[in-house]
Amino acid sequence: MTNPLEAARQFYQQTVHPFLEDVGGAVSDVGGAVVDAGGDVVEAVREEGVFNVAGDLARFGARQTVDVLAQLQQRSPADFVDWLTGPEGPSFADATAQVPGLQQAIGDVIDGAMDNPMVAGAVGQAFGFEYVPGRDFYTTNEGSLQSYFGFHDAYDSVGKLLGMDLDDQVVEFEVDGTEYRLELWQGSYGSGGAFGGEIGFYTRHTGERGPLGDLLERIPGYYSSAAGDDQIEMSQTIYNTKTGEEYFTNEGLGADDGEHYWNLAIRTDPGVNHEDIGQRGELVLKDPEVAQAMCDAMVAQGIDATLGDDGLTITYDWP
């Protein structure tokens, strides 16, 4: 008969102790990244001049306050909220740019945290974000929480609170009773510490997401993440609209079988103005009727989109 105390000791040594060591290592790595980044910001501010930086912040804050108050007077409460949370509202990226080195520090903290396997594993399992070695950008896998909770306009409304300054384009259409939503995003992330883009593809009334999806789709404006045969091949290239420079391409990384509902590509680099970012991509569908409807809806939204001779492949350039 196994001694209970001995069994407890073995459990601690084999399971609990290694886990605590991993947690301690993760905390140490993240803390070290924060300390290093903070030191870099302090040094950058010192080189710029504390009073100069303080003056820039004060002037920026004053301009933002005047703009916000003017919009508040001119708009209805609902319109004001839409403006505040939309791409024309106050920008986190513009704010963090006032402090020398801050955007670089944010990107360094993200990379430093994700260098720890425990942090990267937890983030990948919960939220789907994974780093692509050698390509220097983050993408998403298919097993994230987001896959179960689809998309709603309300998600875009809180993007600003999460440090995102994004332009987005919503394309909605219907074929044979199934409602589709394609959404494109491009801009800055991490309060200006990163940049990139996303393609999301969502559906309603397919039953592919099971009872939870059926329940959530009763919410007006809610779409489930495309699943099963509704997933498509997606590729995007992020580039500079002024210089034409191509930064990186995600040709479907993160998709289990080449098809996905969400193509994301984000790089931690503060050196790109989010207003200069463009996205060009390719979408490959299975149903020519759906492909034609999608392409027509994209063109109607002002996107430069073309349906190929195969009747299934859409290429586009946005904006």
C-alpha cells in the first residue's frame, strides 16, 4: 500500500514543483522584459529632454481635448460614441508616439513575453496567437476562444480600449438563406507597438458551430466563425501604400488544412505609420455562386476586387 505522504511528495516533485518553476520562469521573463523596456524608454526620454517630451505631451493632450469637446458638441450621444471608438477618434498610436521609445518598448515586451514557452503556449491555446519564426510576425491557429464566440460589431467598438487603431471594411451578403460576413482590418496594434492586418470570415444559419452557435446567432448582428466546409483559403500581404514596400505575407499559416476563418498577420515594429498601411489578398472559395456574391459585395463597398477565370478566386487590394 502506497504511503499517502510519499504519494503527495512524489506528486509535488513531479507535477507541482515543475509547474511552479515554469510559472516563476514566465514571471521572471515577463518582468525582465518590462524592466528592460522601461529602462529603454527612460533613456530615450532623457536623450530627447524631459521638458521637451513633457511639452509635446501637453500640447498633444490639449489638441485632443479640444477635438473631443468639439465632436461632443456637434454629435448626438450615439454618433459621438461611434466617432470615439472608430478610426477617426483619438488614436492610442498617436498618443504613445509622443513618448520616445515607448512604442518600441511595447513591442519588445510582447516579444519578450512570447519568448517564454509557457506564456506562448498559454496565449496560443487560449487566444490562438502564435509567432512565425523566420518570418517575424504573429498569426492565429484555429482552436482559439475567438472561434467559439464569432463576431459582432460590438467587438470592433472595444478595439480602441485594447490599443488598436484600425481601419475596417465590412462586407455582408446572402446566398441561399446563408448570411455571410467578410471583414478586413489593417492598422496598428499594441498602442502603436505593432502593425498588420486581418481577414475574418463569418456565417449565420449554417449550424456548423453547434448549439452554442445557434444560440449566439439569435443575437442581432452576431455571426459565427466560419467552420467546416464554409472555411476558405485566405492570403494577405501587408504593404506601405506610399512606398509600395511589402512588409510580410501570411499565405494561410495557422490553418490546419489550408482553410481558415481568420487570417491574421501582426509584426511588433513601431516604425510604420498606421495610416500608410495597405492590404492586398487572395480568397479562394468552393462555391462559384458564393464567390460571385462576395466579389460583387466587395466591389459595392469600394474595394478593388476581381473574380478570377476559375470563378472561385478573388484577388483584392484595399484601400
